[in-house]
Amino acid sequence: MDLRISMLVLFFALLISTTKALDPCDSQSKANDLSIIPIYSKCSPFKPPKIESWVNTIMDMASTNDPERVKYLSSLVAQKKASSVPIGPGQRLFNINNYVVRAKVGSPGQLMFMVLDTSNDAAWVPCSGCTGCSNTMFTPNTSSSYTPLDCSKPQCSYLRGVSTSCVSGGPTDQCLFNQTYGGDSSFSATLVQDSLTLANDVVPNYAFGCINAVSGGSIPTQGLLGLGRGPLSLLSQSGSLYSGLFSYCLPSFKSYYFSGSLKLGPLGQPTKIRTTPLLNNPHRPSLYFVNLTGVSIGRVLVPIAPEFLAFNPNTGSGTVIDSGTVVTRFVQPAYEAIRDQFRKQVKGPFSNLGVFDTCFASTSEAEAPIVTLHFTGLDLKLPTENSLIHSSSGNLACLAMAAAPNNVNSVLNVIANYQQQNLRILFDVANSRVGIARELCN
């Protein structure tokens, strides 16, 4: 009898252990590798919106949120004063498509699911007492390493494109700032510093905004981690820890049970990867500009006037790689040329579906040509899953790209996250290059 009981105990112990091992959300970040979680996935703490399918969700975000995102990117003009983590899709509550990573703020660390944003520098999190914030907030009073920053600190002067002010009356003059985000939202925050933990790495004295109040629906619910190139970005504040280098692999929006990864630093990065130069725009220093030289549809190089693709620091025009825009956007003349060439090679008729204006019967999908993005030193042939999107019923396939919104005076072409899914995107700021390689991120 004792033997039977022992065998049963062992059986259930193994069953529990195996179930835990098979749970994709139970995997922990390790070393310099963080999980990237799609906002609608099982591993995300946010409840998915009540929409019929993930396709309709993408349609909704591309139509509703992308215009605000493109408008926001176009407004990022600097004022003259100047490890691996799991990545998952963000949530509709953010009112903008996002991927989130697990981070811990403070000592001891308080878990936050922070939005990954390559077009922002500063990090910010909602703090206790915040007006208009969600229920999940960072509590400074319980952190032994929390310190407000006063106006004399250099970090206060690093804030770009925001309104700053100083408040006297305490032991120091606190550095306060107001910032807009997503085109239709804003927040007020106090610049503070505390420990930031990513996987097994601890970045001490990390400067970030402690949000006091929010207005609008685009502010990330549990905060934002800025992966831009400015002095308040993760790469700058981590110093030699990550050697000015990171990469991510974004999972498909369909990956309900899986996450991608954010690799921080040179360890574990792909050694065989094609690269293109990273361009610097002093007026938009945070954005990752690359030189898009052309677009091919099938074997045809689309005739696009050079000025619609050219990088120009004075006007801010050019092409950026962005983690927060849903579908790739081209300036109107460039998009129309791409669309028209695509239509020439696919059997119509064509119809509209949300933001997409080149939809056709999925039975003709085999005729759909390969879309190739030509960069200096690198040609990216988009897999069909990155260039086409299907209707929820499956009877239509659409070219998953669009023109810049009509109400946005944008000179930017934006390579968005739908086109980046299941690719390893390497940002090597130290050597001024961006690399792209095929990888199954899920």
C-alpha cells in the first residue's frame, strides 16, 4: 500500500512539473533575453477586446490607431534646448498597437508590463496616486532605491520635445514635465530614478517619468520602455552593459500562446545577418532612420520619384523602422505607385476593407507577387504572411500596406510591426547599422 501511495505521489508530482514546463507563459526571461508578448495573447495580463477575430482587431487598429501614431512620429522634432526579455503583443486599452515586456521597477522590484517603443527615449510608469491611471501602479514609497530628480540634474535637461517646470517647496526642486503621446493623449510626470530590472540585469539609478496624471486613451497602461537613441533611452542609461546594441523578434498577432524575444547586448545576437546603415537626423534623433532606395513588386522595380524615398535631415523625410505602427505606411505618391504595380500583377476586381484598398479574392492569392524592400546593402523579400492580410471570413486577401493618412502632413515612410513579424531586427547603434534576418519568433 505504501508503495502505491508513493507511486501516486510521484505521478502527480511529475504531472504538475510537466504541465508547468509546457506552459508557455511560465517561461522566465534569462540572461539578456526578454520575452516579447503580443498584447492580445494568453500571456498578456490585459483582457482582449471583444472583437470577432484577430484580423478585425488589426483592421481596427490600422484604421483607428495608425493615423495617430504616424501623426505622433511626424511631430517628434527635438526642441533646441534640448539581456533578453520576452516580448508580447500589447493591448487595445493602449489605443495603439503595442508589444509589451516584463520589467521590474524599484527595490524590491515591482512587476510592470511595459510597452516596447523604438521611437521614444524616456521610460515612464504610472505611480501611486495617479489621476486617470489604471489599477496597476508603481508604489515609490515601498522602494528603498527611489529618488526624485531635481532641476539641477542633467537628466532634466535631456527631456526632448516636452514642457518642463520646477516645483520648489521640498528638499529639492523637482523636475516636472508634460508630454503628448499617440497624437491624442498626454500625461504629467515627475522625473525620478530607481532600479530597473530586465531579466537578470539590474540597471541602477535609472531615470524615468513617474506619471501623476493622464488624459486620453493612448497612454500605455503599465508604462513604456523607450528604446530610442537619446540620452534617456535604455541603451544610453545602461552604458557598457548592452554595448549600444539590441535586437527583437516580434511574434505574429496570431500567436496566442507564444512570445517573441528582446535580446539586449551582443551576447546571443545572430552572427550572419545582412545590415544597412543607420542614419542620423539631428531634428529627430530618437528615430531609427534607414535608407530605403526602392520597392519591387515581383520582378518589377516600382517607378517612385527619388524625393519620396530620400533621406533629408532638414525636412525630416525618409524611412523609419518603428515598433508601434501596425502596417507599413508610405507617403501618398509612393504608395499609389506600389499599389498600382501590385494590381497589375494580380487578378481583380479589387475592393476596400478598412484601411486596405487593394483586396481581392483569396483564390487569386497564388498570383500575388513578392514585395521586396530595397535598402542600402540589403534587400528584404517579405514573406506572404507579412505582405498580405486576410479578411476574417478568409475569402479576401489584402495588400497589408497603406498610404500615410490624409490628415497627416507626413514626409515619413514607416516600416511597421506587421511587416517585421518573424524577423530578427538588430539595432546596432554603436556601429550605426540595422540588421534584418528571417527567424521564427513564435
